[in-house]
Amino acid sequence: MPRTTDKRDRLIKAAKILIRKQGFHLTTLADIAQEADVPLGNVYYYFKTKEAIGEAVIESRSRELHESMANWEEQSTPAERLFAFVQQEVDHSEDTARSGCPIGGLCQELAKQGGTLADAAAKLMNDMIEWSEKQLKAAGLGDSSREVANQFVALVQGMSLLTNTFKEPKLMVNFSQSIRGWLDKTVAKGKAATPIAEEIA
């Protein structure tokens, strides 16, 4: 791999780590350069502004999300695909307890300032919802699929938030078991679903 590409990749990786840990606004170009072990002056060769690094981070998160979706699609049923989404969150519950959801936290922070970065980050969340809606339609939920997809993604993001707030990975595990029961009871059978929050209460 060319050295220039290596430096750019290292800067993006460093930015992803720092932004997840301390937020976009508190992360400086100097922080990113230090984390990536790249001279600060070299950063400007690849990224003229912090916003440009923000765009690269969002693009990287988008690629990761779509790669995950492709992996989830390998499951044989819509319910299993949706649970694969949940299971991935469980698999990373220790990281989430420490630093929060890499997508949810970024969306929440950038939404407060608005602008093009906020819109780009919001697309990540929308992609999650649209993918979930696709699975629910395939399961036969019909016109309710979009509403249920919103509920489903909101619950996944909510369990990530609580896991991070209380620094307790077991919360993620407990929530995932409740979601599994809901998927088996409704989505797997193609029924018009009860609102998720009511089902797992």
C-alpha cells in the first residue's frame, strides 16, 4: 500500500477512535495527528479542515454499516437477519459500554449543530431504518413495516445509550433476549406486530 494512502487511512482510523471516545467537537486536528503518529503539518495535505475528516469518518462508518448489512443478509429469514443486527451490537457491548454507539453517538452530536455533516450522519441512521423496513416487509408486515422499523432501530439505539450511560454490557444482553422473543413471536410469524416497547415490557 502506498505510504500516502497509509497515512490517510491512519488519520481516518485515529479520528474514528477519538471522535467515538470524546466527541467530534472536542477532537482537534492535533489530537488526530498524535493518535495517528502523523506530523500535524502532514494532516493538511489530506484534510484541509476538521469537517473534511468528519466527512471521511462518516463515509468509513457507512462502508462498515453496509458491509455488516451484507453479512446479515446471509441469514435465511427476516427475523434472523434482524437479530443478526442486534447480535452484532451485543458482540460489541464492551466497547459500547466504554464509548457508546459509534453511529448513534455521532448522529446525536452532529444533529445539534445541523449542516451538511449532520445530514450525512443522519443518512447512516436512515440506512439502518430502511434496511430494517426491507426485512419487515419481507416478513409480511406490510404497511406497518416502516413504523415498526423505526421502533426497532430506536430500541437498538436506546439499549446502546443505556449500556453506555450505566457502563453495563449486561444491559445489552438482557435487551437482546427480549428483542429475540419479540422477533420470534411476531416477525418470524409475519404478524402485524405489537409495538416493541409494549411487547418487551
